[in-house]
Amino acid sequence: NAGVTQTPKFQVLKTGQSMTLQCAQDMNHEYMSWYRQDPGMGLRLIHYSVGAGITDQGEVPNGYNVSRSTTEDFPLRLLSAAPSQTSVYFCASSNTGREKLFFGSGTQLSVL
Amino acid sequence: AQTVTQSQPEMSVQEAETVTLSCTYDTSENNYYLFWYKQPPSRQMILVIRQEAYKQQNATENRFSVNFQKAAKSFSLKISDSQLGDTAMYFCAFMKPSGAGSYQLTFGKGTKLSVIP
């Protein structure tokens, strides 16, 4: 089983550029979420989804968009990258949201 | 908003010894879940242990156990017989229902644990 797959693993952007971080899971999980991890801050929830067509904001949603057109995929879009979005991004999924989260391996993003 | 506090930014322990990592949280909820996640240098997030708030019995997973004090809003992690592979960042996390069948997970800032040979 692949589990949760995130691409790319590393990315460098210039300020103002847009990009999409991809996340896919093959466990038929309904719940998917995106976190960012900054030094000394732990992980903070950006957006989450409880099923196809349903998304909601987390703690730090500004500057990010998500959509959930299929159960498997939950991409995260940066509309206009800013240096403050330099971080490590994790995608995670679970069956119901209150169980163990399965994490992807993370994307290290640098915005110059 | 829920807050999760890990008051020990860094800790160290001798191999084979026991160490306890502390975590406190603030909530008015009665139904919630608590977790400890481990993040080794590989960056992978790994679930260590999970506790349901309505269960009075403390969760255990092999060498890992928790001391869950609901009234004190405390959720500490005890690692027995520490091994070099336990060296990692440890995150305490709180999860509550947030409506429409969804849940929100809030993490503490983490404790960096070093196991010394």
C-alpha cells in the first residue's frame, strides 16, 4: 500500500508564483487534511475535508485554497506565494477524522 | 480555541532509563481525543498512542504509556526502557468534534527528546 503520497518533496518558489501541492491516498479515507510545520510552532491545520465536495478551514487558511473532487485526492493551492509560506507541509488522512492520522512524508517549500 | 502546551522544549534521557514528557491542554469540551505523535529526523509523523477522554483507563502501547488526568487536563507520556530509536520530536495533540462529522486536531509545539547511549 502506498498510503498517503505527497508531491513534490521539495519546491522553491519566487514571491508571487502559484503552485499546487498534491496529496493522494489509497485507503478510501473520508477525512483528509493539510498542516504546515514551522520551527517552534508544531503543526497547524490549514484546511480539511470530511468527504468529496466538502472542505472547511482550519487555523491558518489564508493564502491557501483546497478542493476535494474525489475521495483520493486533496490538493493544496498557493495562490500567490509569500515568504511567510516557507514551511514544511504535511497531508494526512484517516477513516473518520477521530482515529489515527496517516501522514504523508511532507513537502519542504521555500518562497524567496 | 483549544490550546495544547508542552512545557519542555528539550529533554534527554540515558538509554534504558525512563522519561516522562508533559502535556497540558485547555478545553471546555467533554468529548475529545488525545494523541502523542513522534517525528524522528526522517520527518515522518508516527502515532505513538491515543486516548479517548471518556475512558478512565490510561492507554499503553508496549514501552509507551500515558498518565491521563482529565480534571487537571494533563496528558503525559512515559517512555520506559528508552532506546536510541526513541530520539525524536514528540508532539501532543488534542482532537475535538467540530460539527458535521468533522474533527479538528490541535498540536503542541513539541518536545525534542534525545536518548544518550
